[in-house]
Amino acid sequence: MFYLFRGNRPLLVSLPHVGTHIPEDLRPHYVQRALASEDTDWHLDQLYDFAREFDATILVATHSRYVIDLNRPPDDQPMYPGASNTELCSTKFFTGDSLYRPGHEPDAMEVGRRRARFWWPYHLTLNHELQRLRAKHRHVVHWDGHSIRSEIPWLFKGKLPDLNLGTADGTSCAPSLRDALVKTLVAHSRYTHVVDGRFKGGYTTRHYGRPREGVHTVQMEMCQSTYMDEVPPFTLDATRARRVGRVLRELLWVAEGWLPSPADEVSQ
């Protein structure tokens, strides 16, 4: 369901959408196209592997988001009201087409089974690791890593900025951390960026980001065009990956070394 690299510094990187595995008992229910898991956050486990050098904790999902979406709330409430949304157990591709054969969509009982089997173990582990790190450090930065194709009309209009930082409109982390990350993004003018745009952060950002309790969560949604080919077979481009990898390394270096300011304490 996931694998965990346990570090000791005040930084945790979670990658909930990199998995491609669909269990054998579920595969007959999907259309053939779904078995390729095209809406995966491809190659992010490779891009973020350097975080081990920082002695960061890394949590990586192994199962496809088509099985269950680990970045959606357990009650399946929509994350972005008024916009196209995928569910806890997605029934559509990012194109809006059906993932399932007719009549094979998961019912409430099946959603509950998957939630118990896949969703809860991941989140119990994530919560445990954040609390473990919080016991060692006054503040912990939780980085939720994502990527997506740069153009998906069913989800958003036009082309997405290259790097999309989400802080739940400034509520999931301290202002000075947000400012430090934005300053770093501005310094890398090769890449376009936005803060709290179309992707403000999903369930993980909104639920675990509790600055008053010393846990500061941010989401990074990257355009896949910054490091790979966005069409099958979704090949990693080594040159682009190295280039954007340097930006990710700098961002996480800033996050790992960040300390709250007196103004943060006042704002909280």
C-alpha cells in the first residue's frame, strides 16, 4: 500500500499519487485503458529521492489513485465546490471518461472496504510519523508532492503554471514559511508559478496543516511538462528532471531549515 523511509529531521515528504498498482481482484471492473493508470503522478518518487540526504521522512503510496484517492476526505466531500472533482474512489479519468465498465462502479459498501483496506493505513501512518517528528522538534514541515499534466480541460481552463504552491489560502502553514518558499520560486524565473491558485491543497494539506500545533503543511503541484513527456509512455526526461530537481532541492532545503518568526506566533 505504501513504503516509508523514516528520517529524523523536521521534514516529511508525502507522495500519495505515485502508485500504479491495481489489485488483481479489482482489475476486471475497470475499462482496459484504466489499467495503465494514466493519471498517476509519474516519477515523483525519483524526483524527491534526494530528500533522504536531508534525513527527511518520506511516505510513498504504491497503489493507483484509481483504487482510492489518498488526498480526498474519508467522507468524500468535494474539495473544490463548483469545479470538476474526482471522488474518494474515482469513477472518471481526468478527461471525464468513465474508469469502469458499465455497472461495475464501486458502491457504498465497496468504497467503505477500500477506505478500510487502503486509505486508513496510509493516513494512520502519516499521522503517526508527523507526531513522532513533532515530539522531537518544535515545528515540522510536511511537504505533499504532486504532479499533473499541464493541460486538462475537464479540470481547469488553459495551461497550468509550472509550479503550483498550495497552502489552503494561507491557513496550513506559517506566513513566513509561505513567504520563504515564494521567494525561492520567484528566484527561478525559468518556471512560472502561482500560490493558492487552482490547486490550493487537497485533504492532506487542509487536514494536517495545523500551524498552531507546530505542523506546517504545503502542497506542490508540478506540471509534468517540467520533467517528463506528458503522453504515453510518460517517459522521464533526464535533462528537464535535473533542472527542476535543483529547484525542488532548494525548496526543501528552505523548508527543512525554516524556523518561525515572532510575527508567525502573533498571526497564529
